[in-house]
Amino acid sequence: MQTPALHTARIKTIQKLTDTVYEFTFTLLDTTPMQFMAGQYGTVIIDSATRRQYSFCSDPKHTESVSIVIDTKPMGPGSLYFLSKKVGDAIQMLAPLGNFILEPTPRKKLCVATGTGIAPIRSMILSSIATMPLTLYWGLRHEKDMYWHDEFTKLAKQYPTFQYTLVLSKPEMQWQGKTGHVTDYLAEVKELMDTEYYLCGNKQMISDTKELLLAHHVPEGQIKTEMF
């Protein structure tokens, strides 16, 4: 695992994914590439007293650039900082950091995300989908909150070992997909005890999912979490 270092990066693209969610892609300006592992994050230096952590959502094999997702809805220091940025601006980031990474075991991997907690899990999927079975449950509120849905749907068709389920908790009447919460569907999963779980998202989802898995006698060591 690479030692964290302070990196300078220039904003290459800014993509608006929803009304409040943006994907920022950065070109790394350092002579030494940053070799992060899928699931890790970087700490962005906003000012001398303020830092914010953002998980990488891009494929770590592409070492010339990195991408993160920003949900600007909270309108806190991180939101305001990135809303003020434009393509070509430079930022400083301490990275890579974190231990929320796929374990090199033969067990199946099941990922559960809510909201922008999908960021590190997307990186995991892009880096490992061709080499291991992966299952993704992603919980959002409304149709307007959806992004990357088409990408995951296409990957599920391309790779038979990748299974993807999107769940909306507050859908419109015309929604024909899964409704409720992601935890409503985990009990349907076969071989719960023979699977590793990677949970990333809001505190309530993580708490509910861990409670469900432990009630089904899943060893706690097979449950990894990252809270957003």
C-alpha cells in the first residue's frame, strides 16, 4: 500500500450528475504517480484549517488521473469550495488513505451503498469486475438522484458474475423497479455467511445492515464499512 503524500492535481473535467452531485476528474501534476487502491480516499486541503475527505470513484489502473464525487447539497465548506472551482484550477490532496479495500479472498463480494457512498464501491467494481464475482445493492431516494445506473446496468449484462440492484425509497408512481430500502432485499441473498460485505453510505443504513447480517450469523470480520 502506497505511503500517503501531498499531491497537486489540476481539474480536468467537471460533470454534473444530478442537481447537486458532481464528478470532478483531476490530472495529477506530480512526477510520481499516485497508486491508490480501489476503495481508498484523498483528503482535500481547502484552507489551512479545513480539510475534507473524498473517496476515489475511478479505476485505480488509470494512474494519470483520479475522480471523486461531490454532493453539494449540504453546502458546507467542501461544497462551497468545489462549487467555486472551474476546469484548470489546481487543488492539493493528501492521498492515498484508508483501508476500505477488497480483501484478496475467494469469498464472494457484496457491496451495499446509499447516496454518494457509491463512490469507492464504483472504484472497486471497475477494478475487479473482470476477475471476481461482485454484487451491488445501491439505495437512493428519487429517480432524480440516479446516476451511473446505465453504466452498472450495462456492466451487469456484460459480466454474468456481476449482479446489480437499484432500490428507491421514495420513487414516483411510474417507477417499476425495486422500492424500499436496500436492507429489505439482503435477506433474499443466498449463502450470506460465505460472503464478504462492503458497506458505504449513511449511518442508519450501515447500522441496519450490520444488525441484519449479524443476526444471520455472518462473522463481523466479513463486514467492512465506510461511513458518509
